[in-house]
Amino acid sequence: MGMGCGLFWGILRLLPAPPLLGDLSESRIVTDRDGTWLTVTLNDEGQYRRFVTIDALAPALKAATLRYEDQYFYQHPGVNPVSLIRAAWASLWGRPIGASTITMQVARLRLGLNTRTLTGKLSQILWALRYEAHYSKATILATYLNLAPYGGNVEGAEAAAHLYFGKAAKDLTPVEAVSLSVVPQNPVKRAPLTGVDFISSRNRALDLAQTQGALSARLVLVAKADTTRPTWHWPFFEPHVTRHVLATEKKARVHTTIDKTLSENVRQLLRQTRSEFASPQPNGAVFVMDGRTGDVLVHVGSADFFDTDAQGQVDGLLARRSPGSTLKPFIYSEALEKGLIHSESLVFDIPLTQAGWTPENADGTFMGPMRAAPALALSRNLPAIRLFSDTQGALYELLTKVGVPLKDKDHYGLSLALGTAEVSPVTLAQLYSAFVNDGLLQVPRYDVNDTPSQPLHRLMSPEVAWITRHMLLTPNGVEDAWERDQPNPTVTYFKTGTSHGRRDAWTVGTVGPYVVVVWLGHFSGASHAALQGPTAAAPLFLTIAERLKAHPLYGTLIREWVDTRPARVSTLSVCDETGDASRDRQGDVRCSRTRLAYVIPGVSPVLETGFWVKRPVDKETGAVLCTQEAGKTTLRYVLTWPDFLRPYVPQTQAPKVCEKTTATHATASFTWVSPAAGQRYLTGTASRTEATVLGEVRTPTPQTLAWFDGDRFLGHFPSNRPVVLTLKGGVHVLSVQIPNGARQTRTIEVKSP
């Protein structure tokens, strides 16, 4: 007998192992960073089913299932002979009872056997023995609990625990475990939500648990007194995130980087902000990302997903909109990279007309000559347009590099500097990640199991990234904390933006290593009088920034973030009014009011604007005189604004000139030789874009002259000698200024042949 059983068992072992779960489909789930289910989908068969290991099931659930279904599971070889004989005898008397073991039920569920026939029952027994011959008891029990029906289209204990009790199967209480254990025997009548026998069956199972000492009498009494049914806990959190992730990821389980609690908090803040608008209230979107790793903490696509009137199901983070002035930092970063400016260089906020287009500032005013840092922080349009032109529209190439779909470059012209190209909030977050990631663009990462992606592009050098970010801080230039070399990582840097017609209000910036994007607007593109970046989006941005700083985890990471000034970034003492070095090449003091500028040695220009001119100054009164007088005067630098800037300079900075200097006298003091007014120059070939122009100005005595092309300073050159100028195609207004302040102008044109 024993030899025959051993031979039979050996034959079973030689047969192929029966299938477990490998080829079965399961529901896809998306969780937040803490493992909380955000959503679950139906599997290919239209069921909710999630597979877990035996260790991910509560001990109370395993015990309750075996107690109710198969008390001798660990003693029998897959079939319980005693139960089979008892069931056969009962069937003869017309009172059929169940005799299936857990292993037999695995065979039936997994292989789809019809066990109501004798052939089907014998097949079930054989397959059960084969399962036992190949797999451990723990594996078989786990398989059963992953396949067991729990009412409706819910299969498996993990899905049942989440959908009926809102928790993982490993976290079920003993009473909840008993409640689920009774369902598989009759998943229709004992369905937790609707089954007519659910409560009575559960109570019998509770009594059995008490009898066997698994539950106390007191606990059973309390549990039986509660006749309420479980409620449906189908997860539907962060719908914009889950929809995006399910569309872009193919995994069965996506463990996201999303912080559900923080997202809900941000969504509530967004709703509060929206409620403060007059009707029709705009919608909004918020994106928070770790700029170093790409981990997305918050992806709120609208204030309310279920608000159909406001098109709440539209994901505002993926839609491309006009970004307004939020692209200006990248114009300045390009100018810094190309060595055109340092942080405090002089830029011009004065009128400009280009091809019939006359751009203005948002407030309709012009601030005249100003430093680069406050020009960026105050979002002045004209300086940005001029720098965009000086960098030859490098912003267009930058946006193309990161995948922004753009029209032909000529379509935008200079208006691209004001945000006429459309970008999404997520793209803006990627761009701003360069400011906290040493100039490297980071890609958003939604799955914690994905290796942090290597940045796709270097947008700028680490030095330029650091300087540009700090230029955003304040209109007052270099902040005191950095002058003392005491970095403050909790400082918030941001840029606001308002699209044309007030259709979009933006604020984008960094809080420690985190990038935050706030967008407000109508998905339809309708305008709203209150949609302005500084007044509508910035307050929400700053509130979110404070929440991050106060957060137990993120606040700590913000404070621990190392924001050290790059070694190649130096400070230079410059004139407060013009950004010139505060001392000339001979070491003479140029100006009394100074500030520090951030410069990159070997890259940043130490430009001389030509606006500081040495004049005779009365030693006692400080008055500017026309001529030197031995013993009475000394030569000292005097700020002398050129004619094209004088209408925009405050009276307190009006040029100090001696009263005897007249326009006639000044003009007669030098002679413009070349080029002649109205002269035309050819580039030589159609493929060339520049022409060489020789200029010359003669003076009675040799002097150093300041040359300008429009409002662009070309340099200091000696008089009475030819000056070689390389000029691009177009109309050029050349002007020369001699030390006494006199200035002459010539208009010429450069054309292709």
C-alpha cells in the first residue's frame, strides 16, 4: 500500500506543474508614495483582482479562511478522504454537502473545472493532488486567497480588503477577516454589500472563532451587535495623475511619487483661490516637482475633477498656454552665458519700434536705464526684448531643444521674448529645474521604482543657473545673506507671468530644491480682468511655498539643501547707476554709490558704458566746470547720460555739465569723417549677414571717444584713427560721444546684394 502511494506520488511529481497565477490578468493599481491606492482598474475579464504574496495577507484572514473552509489543510495531501466519504454518503440520502479542500478549490478556480459532474469531480481531485505534489502549502493557500470570489466582480482577498474596507489585506482586523472568510462559499448570497446571508453567515463564523478561542466573547458580542454592512471603497483619488500614469505606464502596479495628503491640501488651496474670483471663475492647476530627481509630489490638473461646468476633467498641466513673462529668466541666462551681461549690467527700459511693432510694459511706463537684476525681477518687457535680440533669439533654440512644438522662428520674431510661444506647466517645471540642478533639465518622474532619469539637456552652466536664480530674488540686486556668504536655502525664488489679454496668470519658481508651478485661467482661453500673475497666481504660489517649508519632511529637506555659490562665481564692485566697474583700469574711483555684482571670470563682461566721463570739478564745491584751473579743479568721473536716455533719467541723475558748454561749441569740437549719413553697405554675398564698416572721427587733439549703435555701447576708440565695425543687416543709428558730452549721429543701412 505504502509502496503504491509512493509510486503514485512519484508519477505526480514527474508530471508538469499545474499553472498558478502567471498567465492571469490582474487589475492595474496606482498608489501614492506611501502605498495608498489612488485607483484600481478592472482586469481583462472585467474583475477587480490583485495578486499578493502570502506574507501580504493578514494572519487573521488566513486563520479564519482555514477555520471556515478547510480545518485540516496542513494535514491532508490535497484531498480529505474523510470529507469525501461523508459527502458521498450524504449525497446518497439527497443531502449533498461540500467536501472540497482549499487545494481542490484552487484547481477548480484556476482551471475552470465543472465539478458538478462525477468526471469533473474526479478531475478536480487529480489536479489537487498534482498541486500538492509541486507546491508548498503556503503557495497553495496564497493562490486560493488570490482567486477566491468575494462577491460581484471582486476576486482575491487583496481587492476585497481595499474595496470593502479601504485597506490592504495585511491590515484587516480579526473581525474583518472573519467577515471575508465566509463569502467564497456562496459569493452571491454572502456578498458583503448585497448578500441576504452575509450577516448571518458572518455571525456563525464569529461563533466558531469564539469556540476555537480565536476571538474573545466580548469582541464577538460587539461585532455581532453591529449589523451594518461594509461600504464600497473604490479608490478615486488624484484622477488627473492616475489617468496620466495609466496612459503612459504599462506596469500592473505603479507606485507613484505623488504625496496624496499634500496634493489634497494644495487642491483645497486652489479651490479657495478660485472662489475669490468674480464670476465666471477661472480654473487652475498646480505642479510640484523635486528639481534634482524629477519626483512629482503634486499633479493637480484642475480645482475640481467633477466640476463639469468648469471643465474640471481637463488636465491643465498638460495643456500648452502662453507663459507670459515666465520665460524671461532664460533670456537673461542666455545673455549671461554668452558674456553679454553680468547680474548688474545696465539695460534699457526705453521705447522700441521693430518692424512696426511697438511693445510696452504692463504698466505703460518706462524706467529708462536700469540694472539687469531688477529689470528681470520687475519683469520689464523692453530690456528682455533687447537682450533677446542681442542673443539672436537663443530662447527659440532652447525651447526647441526641450521638445516644445514651435512654429517657424520668423513667426514669433521679438515677441517670443514676451511669451507668445505656448508651453505647458509641466514643461515650465522642467525648464526651472535647471535652476536647482546645476543647469541640467530634469524629467518628471512618477514611478518610485524607476531609476531617476539622467537630465536630458544642459540648459546652462551651473554658474549661470545660480546667478539667474538669484537675480529673481529681489529688485535690490545681490542679497545681504550672500554678501556674507551665509546661504539661506529656504529663500523662495519665483517669476510671475501674465499672457496677452489676461487669459493666463502664472507664477513659477523654486523653494529649496523643489519647483512649483501655479497656473490660473479658463480652459476655454477666455480672459478675465483679475488674471494677473503678481496678484492672482503669486499669492497661491507663496502659500504653497510656506506649506512646503513647514512640512515635517519637505521642510527638513529644504533646510538641508546645499545651495552653495559655485566656485567660479565671483563678486565685483560696480557702479550702482550703470553697472560699470567701480574703478577704471588705472584704479581711479569711477563712482561713489556701489553694489556687488555676480560675475563669471573670463565670461562676464566688465563693460564700460562710456557714461562716466572725467570732467574738471571744483575741489571745494564739487561743481562741474568747463575748463581746468590749476590748484582749483581736479579731474573726476561724472555720470553723463547720452541724449537718447536723458528723457528717461530721473532729474536727480540729470547729467552734470558746465553752463558754458553749448550744442554749437560741442558739435564743432569734432568732425565726423566716416561713414557718411545715409550711406548703404552691402554684405558682399546673399549668404553673409554682416558688413565691415570703417568709421572715423577727428578732433583737434587726440581723445577717447565712446561709440554706440543705437543704444548698444560698441566701445571706446581713439579719435583721428579708423574704427573697424562689423554690423549686421538692417538700419543702424551710429553715434559718437566725446568726453565733454557732445554727440553726433549718423544713420546708415546694411543690406544683402
